[in-house]
Amino acid sequence: MTSGVKSLKDWWEVLTTDSMSVAEALATNELSQIRGRVRPTQSNGALLSPLRNKQCVAYEYNISKIVQDTGRSSIDSNITYNSFIISDGTADILVNPDEGSLSLNMTANRLTSKREIMEQTADERLDLEPSAYTSDVGELTVPIELNEGTISIGEKITVIGKADPVLEEATTDADAVMTSEEDYLAVMNDDPGKTALKKAARGIFLLIVGLLFNIFAILVLTTAISDIV
């Protein structure tokens, strides 16, 4: 239920936080929604996404097999991110995300042959053995689905957070910093309205599941106490 409450809080913040320029965000102590283009903090600070080889500052991927009647079964997944700078031409903000603050738009690709999966997952960083899921003729015994989301270099994204002054000892030329360590932070590369709807739906679903689980636990406990008495 805690995750459900957090998702609903994220939905509310996305929906109600005022959109402004980066320079305007620096002038207020309030939570603000900014849009700008992404660049790494250092010239050599870009990541390379493992499935589509995109230069980025954050990526998330999931490789899963599609099993009939049971849905998806994960083979491998990971999320990796670096600090980055977002700018709209009026000012620069250093963003220090964490896993919980990232909301990436995922692109799915379903593969049906050994050739396809070898071409698109030929990366030693992935803990994947395609031959385990293929027949002798090279066809996949079960379809494999690749999902990957990235925040690419130069991409225009939305960040919600509070702009704090940069510490004097910090080695960056940014005008301020947004972090999730002390303040609320949300980083998204999808349309904010769509992201808000996704978070609301996820929050409601998790709350319902949590409520049903609690009711079930109470019923089991009550039955156990009655048997003891």
C-alpha cells in the first residue's frame, strides 16, 4: 500500500506543479516543473544503452520470455543512471536522480528467431543465453520481448523538483541542483499528462491489492485465533 500511496502522490505532483522556465525555477523555493534538453555533466559521462546502443544518461531494460497462459517471465533486467544537466537556454540545473524518481518511456520489441535475438542482444553485459530458448532449427520456442527506455543525450524531458543552490565545493558549472535526497524529484521523458495517468492507475491498483491482502490477512488471523480459543 505504501507504493500505491507514493504513486498517487507522484500523480498529484505531476498534475498540480506549475510549469516554468529553468531561470524562473531558480528564483523560487517552491516545487516547480521544468522542461529542457539533457547533457552529461562531463564530456565523457554518457552511458550506452545495452539493447539499442543509445548514448544516454539513464536507461532501463527488461528481457522476458512470453509464456502462454502465464504472461511474462523475466530473464534479465536492470536500471542505470548518472547525474546530468538540464537546460532550456535560460539557466542550467544539475539533476541527481535515483531509481525511484525515474519514469522512462519504454519501447518494446518482440523477437521470434534466434538470429534476431543474437543481433539485438549481442552484449556481454547482459546475462542471457539465447540458445536456452531456441529449437534446433533456430526458431524461438517462446517469443522473447525486449523492453528498453532511455534518457538520451539532447532529448527534451520534464523534471519536477526544487532547485537548491549549488554547494561551493561542487565541481559543476550548473546554476542549481535538484536531488531526491531531501526534496521530491520526478524525472520523465514521456508527456507529463500520460505519466500522471500511469501513476494514478498504478497507485489505485496497488492500493486495491494492498487492501485485499490486508483483509485476507485479518480473516486468516481471526480464524486462527478462533481455533485457538
